[in-house]
Amino acid sequence: MELAIEQETLKNYFPMAEQLVSCTFIPLSNLMVIFICTKSVTMKVLLKIVGLLFLLPLMSCTQTKRQYGPDEYLYMVRTEADKFGYKDKDGNMVVPLGKYHMVFTDTIKTIGFVSGKGGSWAINKQDEKLFLTVPSPNNGPDEVNDGLVRMRTENDVIGFANMDGEIVISPRFADVHPFVNGLASFCKGCEIGRYKTVQTEQYRIDQMRAMRAHGDTILLDKNIKWGKINKLGDTIIPPVYDRIDPFIDDIALAFRDGRALYIDKTGSEVQYDSTKHPNQKPLDPDINNRLKYIDGWLSLFDGKYWQKVKEEQSRSKR
């Protein structure tokens, strides 16, 4: 077995590699290696080569996640009495029927989503609860976007996990949206557990009703700000914007300090260019005159239901 280290490769890692034409090492055992060089080298250079050989496996090897096959999957079982469980390929019940009120994953390849008394969870194939999930507006599991799903603590602080059940962005957000094209919007100034209100059907209905009542006025919540994180959890756009619309042609319409502007994916202001941004529109010259700041959306909602919600929120702040 021989491994040749060419001059170009070495040149990238230390400047003295220009002295070499080519060197070869032949491993005789785990602890013994013979070097054969076509040109004499100094001990200093030789030591650097040895160091490089220790680094090469780290530079050339990448971690690959284990791939599971159908023989290792769990398959959903549903009875006529609407009891749910999971069995393995041999028909053995791994997740007992009726343990969870509802399951949302037909086939568990790595993790599955279930709900029961006390909340909704991601579970693994050993039926271990990995983390609590954020429910979607339709009361099902949260969206899996860009390979990530929102998770939450028992105190409703939100982070993200991957589809291997690993928490990859630690829970630290009061509110954060699912990822879209590598970015997720997060909120500064939002109340913990905000999703419980804003994802209800009643909230969406009354929000649309309030927007229609204000015509072409753009309503902005003065109490909260929005920013963006990437899939590493790094903040790439600080939470200083009143609203950030989806990115199209690499720019997004945003609102800040009473004005509308376009920003790029670093949060820098950019000028609209019809050539670069064919799917966007030039800013309406009158748009800044149509902005209105409100004291939260609930300030526009009436009725006994919202009165009760407001009272509960007021008590929680005390």
C-alpha cells in the first residue's frame, strides 16, 4: 500500500514544499513508515511531512450519517377504533397501540411525530421522547423545512432539531418561523408561548378582518422586531426590522423606523434593479405614508374570547 504526497498538495500547507518533487511513504505497520523521496530533504521538512500525514485523514475524511434501510423502519398501525401504534418489519409492536392519541408519521425512518396527553413530541425508534415540538396551525406536527424542525422546551423556548433527532440550534427564541431557503425569521420582544395564540384559527380570522378594515394601510406591531438566522443558528440579520417579507431574487421588502426598504441577505439596504430583481417591484413612492404602528394585533381584536386572552396575558406579566 503506497500513498504519494505530491508537491502541489504539500505547497498548500507549508512553503518549504517547493524543495520536494515527490515523496512516498510505505506503511509497514501501525507504528512504522518508510519514506522514499526523489530529492534530499532536511529534517525540518521531513518533520513537517510527518505532521501533514497525521492531518490528511482529518482533512480528507468526512463524517457520513448512517443510512437506515426498510428492515429498520417502524410502520404505523391503526385499528378500527382509531388506536395508533408502530410495529417493526416482523410485526412486533414497538410503540403500543393507544399510547399516543395521534401519530403523524406513517413510517419512522429516524424519528416520528406523535401527540398525546401533555403535548406533542418527536420520538425515536426505541419509543423514546426526544423533544417537544411546536404545533403547526392545523394542529399537526410542525413543518420540516430545509431538513430542520422547530422544537421547544417545557417553558416554550424554541430551537431547531434535524431529522436524526439532534438539537442543532439550541432553544433560545420566544418565537421563530420555520426555515425557508436557509433562513428563518426570529422575533425580539415577543412573549414566550406566542405561537399558542398566533397559530389559532381565530387569530388568523381576526387578523385578516383587521387588515381588511384598514384597507391599504400597512399595520406594524411597534412592540416587536424581526431578524434572520442561518442553519447554524448564527444571526445574519439583526432583529431591528418591524417586518421582513420573504426573499425573492435575493432581496426582501423590509420595514424599519417608519420606512420601507429592500435589504439583501446580510441586512444591508439595496436599491431595486429591474434587471437583477425581475420578480420584485419598485417601491411605491407613497408606501411610507401608508404605514401605521399598532400596540400589538390584539389591540385590534374585540369580543369575549380576546378579552379573556388579554386578561390571561396581563396576569402572566405580573
